[in-house]
Amino acid sequence: MASTSSPHAAATAHLNSLLSSSSSVNHNRPSNLSFLHASSNSSSVKLLHSVSASFSPSFSSSSSSSSSSSSSTKTIFNALKTVESADISLSRDLHGVVSSPKPTILVSEKLGEAGLDLLRSFGHVDCSYDLSPQDLCAKISQCDALIVRSGTKVTREVFEAAQGRLKVVGRAGVGIDNVDLQAATEFGCLVVNAPTANTIAAAEHGIALLTSMARNVAQADASMKAGKWLRSKYVGVSLVGKTLAVMGFGKVGSEVARRAKGLGMHVIAHDPYAPADRARAIGVDLVSFEKAIGTADFISLHMPLTPATNKVFNDDTFAKMKKGVRLINVARGGVIDEDALVRALNSGIVAQAALDVFTVEPPPKDSKLVQHENVTVTPHLGASTKEAQEGVAIEIAEAVVGALNGELSATAVNAPMVPPEVLSELAPYVVLAEKLGRLAVQLVTGGSGIQSVKVVYKSARDPDSLDTRLLRAMVTKGIIEPISDTIINLVNADFSAKQKGLRISEERIVVDSSPEYPVQSIQVNISNVQSKFASALSEKGNISIEGRVKYGIPHLTRVGPFSVDVSLDGNLILCKQVDQPGMIGKVGNILGESNVNVSFMSVGRTVKRKLAIMAIGVDEEPDKDTQKKIGEVSAIEEFVFLKL
């Protein structure tokens, strides 16, 4: 007999206990999102596991009576949005937040007008410069996006103060050491940068510093303006035939190498992640760190500032360099121990240095490094050309607007970079993956919680060529969101799963089918749990469901050992029954008498005239009396109502 408690409340209270290591609830989340966290509703009746529990205050009990409708997935961006809610259809973007008509974009440092114009055409733009950390935290809870340069520190406190609203941080430039990436990831906030627009400007400035240092241009200029004529003092060195070590062979480093080759220099490079063939293509040898610093006449720095590179150029490093080496830095100031550099300059190990960046910007006026006679300095001008500033403004504005639209940016720094062609191809499978996750979690009951999930992809393609990161993230989203107050997206999916003690593994199986489609089917298996619908258990005792995309529409094709074929659209009733004539009519009549509209029916069986599973799509949730009547049909052994 079916439980008489509210299916919505019972399922909500029950689902709240499913994850064995759940995170604390963020009660500061905007109130208009509260109902979204109780979106997966199920009611188990008849033989096995009836659910009875008090309503948990961690979830909202309010719901709308309006009927739900599913969003279409004509584009990848729609596919990346949540396509269902508890009782009404609302669109949530990649970051899980209900879209507002006009997002607010805070620009905390100067940005080119072309970029501002693009932003203004999309949302409300607040240009508030020179904000204190306190002022930034006070403003950020009203903002959907934040754009910074290198001066604004986007700390954990900023993300906490945002109260879940901040969806994207845009860094107008390359380096992102002023943004707490770990905190951004935890809060599901995408971080994007503008790595290409200022590449040439930074490379040109590096070459400018190299050549001006070699010929003492800055010192000679200052001397002449002081009324002196010191030709013999400022004898320089030639570049032709000298060895330049490029430390960091990314976009800027490789462009510096190209230009240095044009000056007749021998160029070597160190970068543990650079492909050797790309270096060879421009005549550059990739070498070890020790060989690079030990053999170079000039060393040009182009590495990011990370814990591994912080003060990597220190007393020990300088001691390994060729005496009289010359150093250029247009990367990040923190990669050099500035006190150690002063000592190396005074000892003659480093003959000269040309610096555009510093550990603290601006550096102190009495800085021994800045005042050193053998040091050429500029005030972080690497990207300061008119063309670069305009390009950076447009590039970061496009990335931020795209993120607010739910797009995955190619310049995202805390999310996997999924190529646009892969995104487009995977669009319908993204929806399938999330819906399978949502369906699977509703089938779980009791036990110690969900701890292990295995996702199996069947495809005709080589497993190494199948990029499943996005699909894994969406399965994670489908499993966690209905039973947690955490919003899941591609940014924080793996982190959130780990935090909740949820291990998600993947398997790729090659099948003999057309490689035209990336995935033939996706199977979700949840191990070591009990199921409120026993028929969903595989022979190994795991909850197992499988689906595929047919004509662009996600379909459920298997529940446990039973084959079915139903569109994953709206709501679903699964019935385990004796395989006998008239069952479709009996259940259909019960639903019809209660004015519940049936959108489809499918029956799957393992052996003729034994047992079967009937899958019924319905537009509305049947009331308790209707569910009770279904449960009283003698041939029905168990059934479950699921919201998709």
C-alpha cells in the first residue's frame, strides 16, 4: 500500500540523507532559487520501500501548481542550461543560476571603450575604480560579473560576500595570480582571461627591454638629460650570436623567441608543458631548467606566478648562472626574489636587469632594485599599446558576455577547455547525462549514502578521442543537485563530488556502430545502495540505468535488466508488473480518470509472459489517491514516480 505522506515532502526529506558527506547549506542563496533544490521528486509504492520522513528545513517546501515544460536543445548553450525545475520550467545557465533580464557587470579597473560598449549592450555596467577590499565586498553581492586587471585582488572573501550571485570573473590580461582560483572553483564561479590580445604587445616590450638594456639606452638618455656626454661609460654588448633562454614557451615566450631569432640570437627555451615540435618549428631547442639558466647570455622570463614558480629565481638559482648574464622580466614580479637579484647585481653574477613587473606594484620609491644603476625599469607597460588595450577590452568583454549567456569560454582558466566543435556535437548528450543522473538518484533509498558512481560510455570512436569531461560533469550535476544545496557546473563538478565523498569513475567501451555519433549510449551505475525500485538493480546489485540520443532527443533505454524506450521528458512512472494483456489499459484508465495526461507508454520484458516494466510519461504528477489506485492493481508488483 502506498504511503499517505506527501510524495514531495517525503522524497525531499529522504533525499537529503543520501549523500554520506553533504556540505553545509548556504542560507544566503537568493530566495528565488530555493525551490530549485527540491526538484527531483519521487514516490515509491507497493511492495518494497515506502518513504516516510519529516520535511527537512534544508530544502524549500514551496512549489508552483503550474505544469512543467521542457526546454528544447537547439544549441549547445541551451544544452548547457538546466532544462527542468521542481514544478515550473525555468532556465538556469551554465552556473545554475536563474537568468535575469539585465545582469550587472562590475568593472573595477579601467577598460577600453570598445569593451565597455559591448558590455553595455548586454547588461548594466558599473565602472567603480580604486575600490578598497571592503568596498568591493560590499558591492559584489549585487553583481553577476566582475572584470579586473592586475590591481584588484579577488580573494576568497570576495566570493563569500557574493553570496552565490557572482558567475564570472574576467581578468583583462593574462596573469590570474590576483584571483583566488581555488575559491572561485569552490563557489562555481568561472574565471576567464584575455590571453591573446596583448601577446604581441608584451613580446615587443620584452624585445624593447632586451635591446635597450644591451645598449644602455635608458641610462644614456638620463645621463644626457643631466647635461653629460659619457660615450665610453655606456658601451653595450651585441646580440648577434648570443644565447637567449626563454623561460616559459607560451604565447608571449614563443613570440619573443621568433623576434630574437630575427636579431641573430641563438634561442633555447624551458617549459615542461611546451610541445617540442612547436619549438622546433621556429628553430628553438627545449632544454632543462638547469641548462637554460646555466648557458644563457640573456634570460627572458615568461612564466606564470604559481606556488611552484614563486621566487624561483633566488640566490641558489643566480649562483648557477653564467657570470655577466642579463635578465629580462615582463611576466610576473613574484617569480624573482628581488633582494636576491640585488645581491646578484652587486656581485656581478647578473650584469644587468630590465624589469617591467615587480612583487609589489608600484614598488617602494626607495627600492634598491629600482634605483640600481644596472637596472632598467618600466611601470608594467607590457600590454600598454593602444592596439593591445583595445583588443584586451574586446576579448574580455566577449568572454564575460559569453559566460553570462551560459557559454563555455575557450579562455576559461578554472574549467576544462572544451573545443567549440566538441560542445556542439555533445549538445544532446549533455542533456541526456544530466537527466540520467537525476533519474538514478531518485531510485536510491536507505543505506549509507551514495559513495560510488560509474559512468559507462559506449562509442564506436577511439576511447582516447572521446572527450567526456562535460558529460561527467553533467552526470555529477544530475546526481548532486537534487539532494544538496550545491549548484553544480563544469567549473566545480569534480571538486564538489570530492567534497561530498562521491567517487565518480568512467569507462569507455568501443562498440561496432557508426562513428558518426560521438556516443551510442551512456550508462549510470550507483554501487552499494538500496533501491526503492528493485527492478532497477543489475545482477551485481547496483542501480543501473542507460540512455541514448534518438533523433536529437534523450531517451531512457534500459532500467536494470529491462529494455525500455521512452523519451526523458517531463515526468515518468515506472511499473514492474506481471506480463499479461490489458495492463496498459488498466493503468491508462486510472490516470485518465484523474485527468492525468499520458504522453507515451513503453513496455520492456526479459521473458515473455513473465515480468515486464511499463514506463509511462505523464504531464502532471498523479495525486496520492491516483497513485494508491495504481498500487492496488494486482498485477503491479512495484512502481515509482519520477520527476525529470
